[in-house]
Amino acid sequence: MAAPEDPHRRRVGLLYDERMCRHATPDGEIHPENPDRIRAIWQKLESEGIPLRCVVLSAKEAEDKYIASVHTARHIKLIKNISSKKFNSQRLRIASEFNSIYFNKGSSEASYLAAGSVMEVSEKVAKGDLDSAIAIVRPPGHHAESDEAMGFCLFNNVAIAANFLLNERPELGIRKILIVDWDVHHGNGTQNMFYNDPRVLFFSVHRFDFGMFYPASGDGSYCMIGEGPGAGYNINVPWEQGQCGDADYVAVWDHVLLPVAESYDPDIILISAGFDAAVDDPLGGCCITPYGYSLMLKKLMGFAQGKIVMALEGGYNLKSIADSVLACAKVLLEEKPLVGSIKAQPLESTWRVIQEVRHELKTFWPALSVELPQKVLVSNWRPCSVELNLSSSSESIVENDGGASVTICATNFVEIIEPLSKLNIDEDNHGKAITLDHIATDKSPVVLSEECPNAQALMPDKNVDGCTRWRSVLSKTEVWYGSYGSNMWKPGFLCYIKGGKVEGMNEPCPGSQDKSSPKGVIWKTVPHQLFFARSLTRTWGKGGVAFLHPESNKNDKAYMCMYRITLEQFNDVLLQENSLHQENGKSQGAGAPLLDLSDIGVVAENKSLPLEALKAGWYSNILYLGEEDNLPILTMTKFCRYNEKTESKSIQLDSSLCIMAMYHCTLGLMLHREQKNAS
Ligand code: Q9C
Ligand code: ZN
């Protein structure tokens, strides 16, 4: 029985439609993005009598012409047809060509309904027929790119609705839209669709983990602020790790989102409301409580005359998402004041991230230019511990499942990040090969501040008879040495060739016997994870150890700097990287090369080659990363073992090796920034 109409009551739209449950995995495989998600939400709301107090709506399919405002004709055609009989035999293969996507015979209908539903409620809220609305839809949308399904998303529901209001319903007076994406993952699709468009302010707060967290590209970085007329209208708040909860989100609301919303003064707010940052979510690793969500929502209701549309995105713990949506529905209904309290303080990294974001955007949003009170920064934070999952098996759908993981206390990230961030990187050579001439005219990049006193003693002597034949043979073969971490910085790397020491190094390197400069430099990205360790190395001291995950994964990306050097020089680099020049240098170098000509074929074939002689060293495993100019690209990393349980290779951690998964922690992000600035 519907309650009698109360003119003061807020009109809240609630959209749910069982037909959106027909999108499911084809053979009933378990998947986090499953029909029970929206069923659980709906059941919870029903059990609390929420639908009786709302305007309940059912789904409508979106029309192609509206979807076409953000998706290509090719993509629309794919989603339209994927469920038809004639695709029965191809569906699996087609899905596998996308990143984290499945299709079945209900997928087309559900995607059109999800997009149409968000459009429908948005129009009603824009018109004023409703004050606000919740669209309980699936499949989700924010990862979907204009020409690509991705991350469980087929159509970008929120982007379609935003475009619809702006372009198709001008009479409703919606000129500025704020999209708040609080799903734990970055809303890459939505960001890209409005990157140049100041009519849409896209705000996303997400786990970034220095580029390691899905969708694991630089797109979620705080440097991505929009471009052209859209510059300043794209705001990313990238968490450095999980464990963010109510206090962290509220701090971001208070110190980033709300001041910006205040000056932007949106006409409507669309929330990409994923609930995978909720406590107990299997993918998110964050801990927002239902009270936290209700606060975040409440704080937004002060803008756009309370015109708010929530569209479900992710969220994979049935109980958490149901409780969270319930809390949000109660806030929109505005019947009782919120009850609850925030249990913890923000993480230390939260203040760092907030400051980075404010700094990046302060020229666009003057409200962000005020320095945060020192008192807050120094006293109002809690330490965090970081859980690392070193298995990057692409098969595992639930990220926090399986694979070796280690929990370390990281109260002092600064210790590691600071020294690395002080390194300069090679200026403006990204992406293009550097000619021999260019290198030759470099003004002595190596700071030979402390010549290695007995460099000759460290490396085998050229004139020791019988010991140098391999050198002359290998000096005629060239390879690309794929460097990552601090070796990407050319002056640093050149110490391994020319000898000497640069800022940040603990002790000088002997250099290679052949001190001639690399014959070329190319920047590239490779589909591997990069890890930074907090261990000490003799050369670099604290934080100086980085590893490339030996297995590639198409979702990973690491920047690499390729140096074209001789195989002889590669051997000398290998010795130095393993700190063996002192102990074994003489015998190793004199007897036989660590990596011989014949090994190149072996490593090319098997993709990796563990070197027995180096097994005590850090970088005992040679990886083959492909070819460039018909020369093999080789690098070296830590040896990894096959784990039968997870069927993946993982780097084995011993307790003395606290590895922090800080892909791109400094160098990568700096590069990313420079590339962005250069383009
Ligand atoms: N190793 C949403 O929350 N994870 N999408 C793939 C591959 C995909 C999440 C893991 C996560 C997609 C809407
Ligand atoms: Zn998500």
C-alpha cells in the first residue's frame, strides 16, 4: 500500500528490472558481476519498504541514435548482435578479445536496458518530475570505451545519459553536469568521452596503486586533468593502496570535490555509483561503510538543487552493496538525520594524494590553491599496511584471490619514494630512437665525481691471455638492453658502461670493459608488472631494487628504456647488476660469458633463462621481450618459481625482501607526465 502523497516528501525514482539479470556468464561460471547483485539490492530495498516510498520505474531500452553519441557504430552493432543465434558459436571467442568481458544471449537486451534506464531517470530528474533517482542497473558502464567493451562494461550508461541531457534535451536547461565516479576502479571510459568537454566535469576517486590496479593504465593518474576546452574538468584522485574508508573519502570530498563542485555549480549530478570500495568487497580492498556512502551522498545533495542520479556500476559483495544502496536510498528520501560516526583517521597517503590533486588543479579551481592546515597534515592520519599480490595471473578474476601475497607495514613510503623521485630522468627522448651522433655529442652525462679507484681490478683485464676471446666475439653482436627502474635514467645506466657514480648511487660502478656509448635509445612500454623493493643494494642503497614480473600480462604496462649495446657489454651489466663484479668478476669474466651467443636463441625460444651462476644475485633471470630492428630485446629480473596451486609464476619473497608493488612509483609517473606535457 502506497503511503498518502505528502507534498513535502522528496520524490525519489527507483528503477529496477529483472530483465537486466539475463546478462550472465554463458555456461554459468562463477563471476563477480552476476545477476544476484541487482537482485540482492532490490530484495534488501523491498524488505525495508523502500519501493513503497519511491517512484518505482521499469527499464526502457536506449535507442541506437542516443547511444551513438558516445559509442561507434561498430561497437553498437556488436552489442546489438552479440546475443543473436548466429553468434552462438563465436560469442566466447569474441568476448575473449576484450579485457574482462563475457557475453551470453541476454547481454544485448540487458545493455540496452541499462543504458536506457539511466537515460530515463536522468531525464525525469532533469525535468523535475523526480528530485533524485537510483538506477539499479547492470551490466555496468564506466569502463566501456567508445569502441570497446571492457571491465564487465558493455555500454557506458552514465556517459550516454549525460550526452542525452546535454545534446538532446536542451530545453531542460542542463548545461553543466558533474559526474562523480566513486566506483573503486577508475572510470576510464567516461573520462575519455568527455576529456575535451567542459560541460561535463568528471571526478573519479579510485585505487590506482601507482598504476597497478585495474584498469592499470596511466589514465587514472592525477595528471590527467582534461585537455583543450576540457582542461581542468577532469579530476582523478588516485589512491596509492587499498584500505581507504570513510575518513579518506570524506577528506577528499571536503578538500577536493566539494570546493570544486561549489564553483562549478552543476545543473545535475550523475553518480557512477559502484560499491566495490565498500567494506568486504572481494575486488576493492577498501572499506567504506554504508554510513560513509550516506555521508558522501548527503554532501553532494547541497549542489544542483539536489538533482542527483545514482547509476550502479561495480560492487561485488552482495550484502555490502545491498546495505550501501539502502543507506543511499534513505539519504535521498531524507527522512531521518544520518546516524553513525567515522571510526578512523585518513591514511597518511590520503593527505599526500589530496595535496597532489589540489596542486595539479589549483590554477583551474582557485578554491584548491589554499595550503591545507599543517595541523591536519601532521597529526590527522593513521598508518597503513600494504598487502601485495605478486601473482598477476590474468586468469584470476577475483583480484584478491590466489597468488603469493605478503603484508608489510608501510608507514614510511617516503623513505623509498623520496630518493627515487630525486632522480632526474632523461629529458626529451621518449618514443624516438636516438642516433649515435646524438649520444656522442651528449655532454659527458656521467658524473664521475668519484672515479672508481680500482676499476681495472674489478673487471677482467683485457690483456689476460686466453680470457678475452669471448669478449671479442660478443662485441660483434648487438642487443637491446631493456632497462627499467633507475636504469632508465641514462646517466645512471651509463655508469654500468663507463664506470663511475651518479647522484643517488652508494658506490661507483666499474663500468664495462668496452666503454663505448650505446648505439641507440628507445622508450617502450611492455606488458609486465614492475615491482620496487625496499631492500638495499650495494650500488643504489635503499629502495634501489626494481624487478620486472617475468610473465607478461596484457593488462600490465611498464615503461622501459632500451639501450642498444653489445652482448659483451650486456654481460658486464649483468655482472654489475648482480653485484658480482667484485666477488666473481675475475673468474666469471675471464672464463666464459654469463650469456653466450647460443643462449640468445634459447632465451628467445623460452622467453626466459635462469642463470645458474647468478642464482645468488638479484637479477639472475634473463627475459626476452621481443625484437627491435631485428635485434633481441633482453632484460634481467629476479628468478621466479612456478606455483602449481595458482598455475602462475610468482616472485618468491623471503622475509628479508619486503617488496613493494610500486609500479611507476616515481619514474613511471614522471615519464607519463613528461610525455603528456610533450604532446
Ligand atoms: N586480472 C567494475 O567494477 N578485473 N569493473 C580483471 C584481471 C576487472 C571491474 C582482473 C575488474 C573490472 C565495473
Ligand atoms: Zn569497479
